[in-house]
Amino acid sequence: MAFTLTRIQRAEADTIEDSEEYILNMGPQHPSTHGVLRLLLRCDGEIVKEIKPYFGYLHRCYSKVVEDLTYVQGVPYSDRWDYLASMTNNHVNCLAIEKLAGIEVPRRAEYIRVIIAELQRIASHLFWFGTQVNDLGGYTPFMWAVRHREKIVDIFEELSGARLTYHYMRPGGVMRDINSKAGKWIEEFIKELPQHMRNYDDLIMGNEILLVRMDGVGVLTSDLAIKYGISGPVLRATGVKWDLRKNIPYSVYPEFDFEIPTRQKGCSLSRWEIRIEEIRQSARIVAQALMTLPAGDYKAKVPRAIKPPKGDVYAAIEAPRGELGMYMVSDGSTKPWRVHCRSSCLINLTALNEITRGAPIADLIAILGSIDIVLGETDR
Amino acid sequence: MIEKDQNIAPTQKHLDQPIGSDFDQNLLSFLDSEFKKRKTLDAILGRFVPLWGILKGLNITRKAIFAPKSTIQYPEQKLPVAKGFRGQHVLLTDPHSEQLCICCGSCVNICPVNCIEIKFEQAKETSKRKRDLIEYNVDLTKCLFCNLCAEICPEFCIILGPKYEYSDITRGLGNLMVTKETIERRATNEEYDEILAKKGPKKSAATGDTTKAKPEN
Amino acid sequence: MPPEVKNTYPEIESCLKEIAESFPAVEIDRERVREQVAVLVNPSDLRKLMEKLYNWKEYPLNYLRCITAIDRLTHIEVVYVLINIPGGGGLTVIARCPREDGKLPSVFDLWHTADFQEREVFDFFGVQFEGHPDLRRLLMSEEIKGHPLLKDYPKGGDPDDLVTMKAYLPDGWLEKMQAEKERLKQWLKDEVEKIKSQGTVKPEEKKEKKE
Amino acid sequence: MFTWILRESYKIGLSPTIPAWAHDLWFVIMGLLIFAVIALPLIIAVAYLTLWERKILAWAHYRLGPNRAWGYGFLQPLLDAVKLLIKEDIVPVCVDWPVWFLAPIVAFTPMVACFLAIPMSNAFVNMKLQLPGDTEPVMHVFQVPMIAGNLNIGLLFILALSSLVVVGIFMAGWGSNNKYSLFGGMRSAAQIISYEVPVILSLLCVALLAGSLSTVDIVKAQKFIPPGEMKTYLELDRLSMSGSGFDYTKRGDYLNLDYFKNLEGDEKIIAAGKLYHRYNDYVNTQGSPRLPFIIPLFIAFIIYFIAGVAETNRSPFDLPEGESEIVAGFHTEYSGIKFGLFFLGEYGNMILISAIAVTCFLGGYLGPAIPGMSWITASTGEYIYYFFWFILKVCLLVSVMVWFRATFPRLRVDQLTDFAWKALLPISFINILIVGYMHFADWNFISIAETNWILWYDNIVRPFEYPFLRALMLLFFVPIVSDYVYRYRKVIMPRFIYAEIAFILAFMGYDIFTLWFGSKTFEIVLRCLLYAVALFLTIWMWRDVILAMRSGQQFPNLPEEEAMGMVEKVKPGPLGVQETIEIPTTSYARE
């Protein structure tokens, strides 16, 4: 119903010839642009006619800096792209280096990587859950989600020694072995996850206000999503069953049994459901990986100065926010000739103008939250 | 059991033994059963009672209001820092405050942000070591705390310690650019034993200094 | 052992055959990009090739994963990583274009995702994409001069645009950076001559020898 | 205290024989005194309400809340107030200064003024005084409610003033010369105007039951007396007054002591005092149940509370200052004590809405007798006992509001107004019908069953039926399918007119048949037929639409939609004509 009303508002707003349109400058300092995104809105009343995003307020010259560093030195920089999912950033960086240099990763290391990456996905989705509801005006879920995410952060601190920018995954394996304390914590976390998820569902998921706010808002069709290069939960919400962990497997993922949740409507609510379902699937993957954790080395023997042969590589993984890719060019020396990061947030934002057209500003905020951007990754 | 790989973290021994697959094998089935759990009464009421979701939400916040709180009163109480935490640098000397660093400059070279600078001079013939470390400055405003310097160090004498309260209002030398005097401390005996254990097998390595391999005690 | 990654798709092979027939100018390189087949084209053929790949009946490469560019000192290579959803097979199309005011046809109307990525390439390499709706800088601010990811762009910014430099730099650094820029120009000239002479590029090793 | 004030004031020679103007002046002074007694505690109450809210929110987040300022944060509100006072008062460039400056005051003052008409406690005063009709000064028993202005239109006064807040907020939105502030102002205007209607309709039920608009009478009407007991001592009155010709349903009649000729001295006075109370107890509550009105008017209470939360711009209706959408809404540009005034206004409104709800639905200052506190009498400060109950109930409702904030996300603007006009308004209309009928039937279900149904029809249905049936059509069909109306208007309009004609025939039929045949039964049968026709026409009118809604099919796009090319997706592009527009990033850019 709300959607039809916005449609009729849109129809009326468009039929008026002399409607007083104006420019509204949202951001870079705005509570819910998730950092320093700047949107230039052409509005009519509260109806958004067109959006012109401006990036670069968090640009840190990643590509230019890394060209002067060796491959190993470049890895800690990748922590800073998506500071809510640093592990996956390390993962794609190490994956690119290993493909380029042909490094064999031990099996135990791969398993540890999978466990860590899925925990990171859960943490990132939890944080998204909090911020999404915060954008919609609910304050409690944010605190609950952050309090829950804190457990994962503790696990990562126990493993890597850092709480935000864990430089944990290294070319050829991981930094330290997964010790029994962290293992116990992971097991506890996984075991009490279902209760937490039930609490979240009771708290907000069935809430009628949330449903009317999210349902049918920011609809994106599947063909349009593919045309826009959308990836991750936003793409899956449009009905496309595309997940790099299944379609282009890149680690030991083929050995685990998990499902790829998809929805058909492509609205914000279906993105919501996808992410909530992905948390469950990630928990299942972690459980399987823990149950069959092989013994062995946690890190291959890597020369101090990696000298990959000449050539290019495009490595991509399924990060929490979509396909996180890395195009790396080696000229045979110890330093990469060119490094490019394919940011999922930036490319998901390409469709923002399309899916928010004719929606009121309140919906724009909801849609922005449901795309789940991190400006660190958008600007690199 | 300790790898001879040079990139191994020096704090590996501090941590517990690495685990095998000693987790309970019913984890997955437990998860599936838990996720499948549905409250039928809830579903029925949700269909027929208007605004049932809102009432549920109110109920669960009511529970939370009277639940025990999880705040840590920071300056008074502090959370324990994990072993192997990557905080401010620590420059270890041996238990007799004899300098362990051989001024090879590996940490300076590996640092991605060039936040370490060292000054040394040739030692006199009387002393066992070749070089005397004069200055060891770490610029914390630049540092990424990536732990690479600690992993590359052939003497395992520079590590990232557990100190995380190093914020300051000025950036100058001694405040956020910590000096040798600030970060240097004696290694405890077990730390020193671990360092010896790591160095022992690779006495003849080109990077290590053979004369310093076995100090007297 | 890691699971073997499926990197050969029969559809792609047939596709490559047809490309080789219809576009004699393109060269197909199987070694260059790991686990993928690279198709090197000239700017003139790019547009036609892209339309063919996008409208491929059996196996349309409908998903553009990534656009980026590489500065090869003599020319700039713009890389398009294409893939088919849900097939999974893909190609890497690499278009060469001259280094100074290089022009390429935009693929915006085929893949809308090219909107920001082409802007990024233009921002960092100065490649003009003809047919792009609004080709502005993406990440750098408008008043920046030059294109930073070119190899002869001095670290820390272009000393010629005083607007930005004066604001950020302490005294005396401007002269240093101008000297650095001169050095880089000279270095680039030498490199290009060497490449033309021997046809191999190893600038990093040369630099190490210098230092 | 009030007892004391009155007694002392009479000692110092305010004799009952003072002229009328002095008598008025006396009540003016009393009003000012009580206002001074009200306004200061109000500010403090608001300050500590903020602390209480932060505490509850923190507990809901598993946090502790502010606990650094002196113990459990008892000094926090004071420190916040000091901070706001000593903060720099920033005046942005090119604000509309007078409007911008006046806005906080306009938003704050009506809230305080509303508390004039809220009775917070009650005291019994016996005093010797010569009222018209007394031959000499005699002892009289007076109920002095602790209220600044005991207006006989108290409810109206409160409603009128409380809806003035929107003016201040809108002034702030307009004067700040900031688009986000303007959003906030517009939103709050739309919101408060929409939610005034359900508020008034739900308070109308209260006025209906209490038989008065005076808040004091409304509270007295909720004094719990078991109906049986009520009946008995009304009859006792009848007996005691038999022969005296006393009519206790006439106001003021009880002061005419000629009825008590047969009584002597004090007995006469006591009878007068008794009659005074009997009168108040009876006349205010003619036939209504002697309960807190939340029991008979539960639905009205719910409607009022929801709409009241909306009127105070609280979550989930906090659109005017929803910080995730429009940065801080109407008070984006305000700082220092101006912002503080807005803050006070909002939280004072919370207290006000709760106080009105307590007064009208929860029995005001009345409360059950506390066991063991029987020593509380008029002489030992009964008003404290009443005041305690009042404060307790208000705190309860305010906490519920904070609890809402800890739970709910925010609605959108159109959903907000939908909720007011499509959900709350029809429900409150129907609620009024039911309440009116119950009231007519004396809240006695047996008598409802016994009522002659034609009488029932004449008295209840007929006055309401035309508006009621039209309201049915307009409220339940038109808004719900407004979009479809927009698309199907050509189909719908003629049928709409047929249905209208059928209704009018039905109403004409009533008079015709009563005049010509005088047969009510036949007339009503025929009217039922006509109603059937009209309702059939109504349903037929919406048939296509309802079927379309059922099948969920896609609706024909409007011609103007297709003209605008909105049916197929329009490619995103540059800003077009407005490509090279100057955007003032700050408000200083205009200079």
C-alpha cells in the first residue's frame, strides 16, 4: 500500500510542470550516510528525483602506495579498505598473491581461513543489522548487535592480536595457528548463536513498522542488477543464485554443505532476509569446518621476498558485501606493477540512482542502509 | 613443534597448544535443530493478533531492561588483553639487560610505513657484540601494528607488547614517537628461554650473530 | 590440496574461435592472466567485440566484473573482466590505447556498471571514454591536475598544480617534488627507449640497480 | 498548605463581605500562587525525566546509563542545564531572525500554560463564610482542587493550547533557513494536525461520560463508588429531601437553605455540606459508572495515548527530529539555551500528555486507600496523598513512552498520516457511537436489552446514521483505495452518485411513511430494503477495484505516467538542465 502511495505521489510529482525542484546536499557529514558519502539529491518536496553521488572523501591512494611496497608489505594496507570485514580483505589479497606466485596453501590453513572468513561475515552482517535498524530509527538493536559482535572481535583478538585491522591472513597461510582457547570461544559462539537470532527476530523482525518501512522499497529487478554489476546479497535478493563460494569456488568451500539463500522481490526486505539467512548458513559452515579441522601446518614456507613470474591475475572472493576482487599485475620483480581493488560497495552504489528514483528521503536512507556500504572500501 | 619458518610470530609459545579436530561432532546437527525450532503458538498469534510483532518487541525489551548489564566501567575496570596482543612495541634485552638487538635493520626494511628508525655505532672490541644500539624510535602515528617487524626480527627481540594506552596530545619525540628508553625492558626468563629455543637451531644462519648465540647463565 | 579450479569452458572456446575468425586483429593470450583467457584488442575493434560478447546467443557475457587499467609506459591497457551469469565462464578483454589523451568507446550502455569504473579509470589514467554520460573524476577532487596512477606522476602529488600543493605541503618540499618530477620524466624516457630497443620492461630492477 | 493559605488569608481580614472585584482579585492571586507552585517543579521534573529516559534506554541496551555525576547520575540534569546555559548561542547567517528567535519561546510556553488546567491534588476546606442565601456567615465545606485555573472548559483550553506547539516548531523550521529544518517543520505540522483529530474524538467520550469539560469535574466523576451503593444513597437523599421540594439536579439549588427550615443551626450547615458533596458526586456523573474511565473507555484511552505520543514527536512518530533522515529536524540550527527550550518543551509535552491521560482516564489524583494510612485526613494534609497518586500515574505513563522509544523504529511520513486518517480516525468514530449508545443506555446492559428498539433507533441510530453510513463509505473505501480511485475515477463516479441518490431516498422515506401511514415497522422494513440497494450499489461501485486488489494484478498506468515515460525504466544520467547549478554547501555561501 505504501508503495502504491509513493507511486501515486511520483505520478503527481511528475505531472506538475512547474514543480519547484531543488538541490539537497546530503553528506559528507550526515548521520546515516555511513561515513563520508556525499549525495547530491534533486528533490521535489521529499520525493527524490535524481541522485548524484560524490566519492573520495576517504581516498587513501591505496593503488599508488602499494606499487612501492613488496607483496608482503602490501597486505596490512588491505585491512583498511573495509574496516568492518578486514579478514576478507586479507583473504582476497593473499589469494591474488598466491595465484600470482603459485604458492600452495596448506589444508589446515585453508580451513582456518574459511572459519575466520565466515565468522567475519557473521560479524559484518551483525553490524549491518544494527546500523540498518538505526537508520530506520530504532536504537536498541544497534547496541545489541554490537554487543554480540564483540564476541567475534574477542576471538579475532585472541587469534591475531588486533581488534579491528587484523593482519591475520598472510600469503601462504595464516599468521598464527588457531589455539584451543579461541577454538573453545568459537564453539561457544556458534552454540549460542541461534538463541541470539531468535531474540533479534522477536525484537525487530516481526515488527509491523519495520515491515511497512522495508517491504517493496527500493525494488531492483534481476536483469537490471546484472546490468549494473551488483553482487552479493543485493544481487541474491533479486532472485539470481550467484555466490562465488559455489559458482567459482576459491578455497575449500566445495567441501562444505551450505545453501545460497535467494529471494524474488529484490526489495529492501528481501535483502534483510538474505543477510539474516546468510548468518545462519555461515554458522553452519563454521560448524562443519570445526568438526573436520585437519592437522598440519598453518603456513606454507614462503620466501622472504616473493618474486612472482610476469603476468596478471584477477582474484575474487565472496565478501560480506559482495564480490571483492583484486586485479594484480606482476612484472617479475619483488613489487607489484599495478594493484587494483574491485570494490563491491562502490559498484553496488551504481544502481542507487535507479532504485531510489521517486522514493521519499526516508526510503532513500532505508535503501542506502540495505545496500550496506562501507566508505573505506568505496574510496580505498 | 615450533616452526623454523622465519615469519613465525615470537609470541606463538605464549599461546596454548594448537588444536586438532577435538570439537564435538554434533555441532552441525545441533545447529540445524536449533535453527529449525519454531514457536507454533507464536506463529498462530502472529497471524490473528493485530500488532503482535510490536507486542513481542515490547516484551523482549522489557526483559532486557531488567536483565543484568554488561557495561565495563573503563578507567576502573579493564578487560584482559589477549596474549600476543599487538600494542605498543617492546624492545627486549636479556635478563641482565644486555642488548639483544644486532642492529641488522630488518625491521626498518620490512616496515611498510617506515615508522622505525634506528641509530647504532660500531662497538668496542671488548664487548661481545658488534654494534651498539643508540636510538630505536617508533613513530606510533604512522605505525600499522602489522607485526611484520616482530616476525622478521632474527633475534626475536622486538615484539608488539600488550600496551594499548599510548594516546597523547602531542606527537613529538617521546610522546607518540616512542624512544628506546620507553620501550626497552628486560625479558623474563621464560621469554628468554623461548628466544633461545627459536634461535638455537639456526645458529649458523647468515642473519644471526654466532657469538651471541649462547650467553652465560 | 586445494580443489582444482575450473578454468576452461567449452562455450568460451567456441566463442574464442568465432572471435578469431571475425576479428583478425585481436590476439588471444592464454598465459598472461592466470586461470583466464585474455583477448587483446585495438580501440577500433573494442566496441564491436564488446557488443558481440554481450549479445552472444548461447553464452552471453552479461556480467562485467571489473574495469581497470595498466600503465605500460608506452601505452595504457584497459582491462575488462567479463563473465557469464550463471555459467561462470569468462574472458578478460584488454584494450590498448595511447598514453597521451587516449580515447576508448564507452561500454556504459551495455553494462551500466561501467559508470563508476570508467570514471575511475579516467580519473587515474586519463583515458577518455567516448559515449559515457558524464565523465568526471570519481575519487580525486576536480581541481587536481594530472592523473596519479601514471608511472611518471610524482608521489605526493603533481607539483605543478599549486592550488592543492600549497595547501598541503611544508616549505621546501615543492622544489624537491619538482626535481622528483624531472627525474621521473627522464626515467620514463629511458625506459621507453629501452623497451623499444629490447621490447622487455623491467623498470623495477633497473631502479634497484640505480639505488 | 492550601488549607493554611485560605485560613490565614481569612484571618488577615479578607472578610466574606468584600466587594466582587476583590473577590475576583483573590482568585487571581490564588491562580498566580498555584502557577508559581506548578511551573518551577515542572522544570525540575522535566530535567529529571531526561535522566530517567537515558537510564531506561541504557538498561534496554544492557548499559548502565549516566552514573558519573554524583552517585547514580543525580547531578547529570543539573550539569546538562548548566552546560546548555553557558554554551555559545550560535546565530547562523541569513536566518529569518525574529521568527528564528521567537520559535523556542512559542514552542515552550503553551506547554507550561496547559498545566494551569490540570488538577494535581485535592483538599477539603471547612470555613465560615456567607454565601448568597446565608443570613449570617456559617461553616461551609469546600473541595479546593489543587489547580491553577479551575476552568469550566478546562479540556478545551488544554486542547487549544497544546496544539499551539506546532506553530513554534514550524517557525523554527522556517526561520532556520535550512532545508532539513524545513522538512522537520513541515513534517511536524502535518503530523500534529493529523493526530489532533483522534485526540479530540477520544477525549469527547470522556466529556460525554463526565458531563462536563471541567477537568476537576472529570476527575471527580471517576471517584469509585460501587453502583449499588450509589443507588442506595441517592434514594436516601430522595427520602431525606421528601417534602422539602429539593431538586438536587439543579445546580446552585443546594445553597438555598430555605429547604432546611425544619433543621436547626449546625444540622442545617451539615446538611448543606452533605448536599454539596452529594451534588458534586451526582451531577458530575449523571448515570455514568463511578470508575476510572479507562475501564469503560479502554479503546479511547489506547487511541488517545498513541495519538498523544505522536503529538509529542516521540518514537515511533519522531519524524520531525528523526536524526537518521533529517539531521536534527527543526532544531538543527539551534544551540545553547534555545535548544534547551525546545528540549524542555518536548519533554514537558511528554509529561503533559501523560497528565491529561491520567486526568481523563486513570482517575486523576484519586487513588485507592493505602492500608494503614487511614490517619490521612483533611487536617493532616490529604492533598499530599492525592498528589502522590497523581505523580505515580504520570511517571508510569512517561516510562511507557520511553519504553516505546527503546523498541520501535520510525514510520514514514505517508504511513504516519495513513495511520492517523485510516486507522485511528474510523476506530474513534465507531468508538464514539458505541460509547454514546452505552451512555444513553445508562451503562446498564440489562436496560439495553430492555430498551424498545424503535426508541433505540430513533434516539441513537437516526442522528448518526447518515454521517455514519457515509463515513463507512468514505473512510473505509475511499482512502484505502485512493490510488485505485485515481485510476478508476471514470468508472466509479457515476455509481457513486447512484448510491448517493439511494441513500437520500431512504432518508426521505422515513418522514413520508411516518406522516402518511404512521407505520414504523413497514417504514423500517422499506428503509432496510433501500439500505440494501445502497450498499449493493456501493459494493458494485468498488467491484472492479476490489477484484483487482484481490487478484493483485498490475493496474493500468496513468496516461500522464506513460507520457512521463515512467513505465519503462529511465536511464540514470547527469542532472540535465541543472548540470551547472551552484550549490551553497554552507549557509554562509549566500552572502
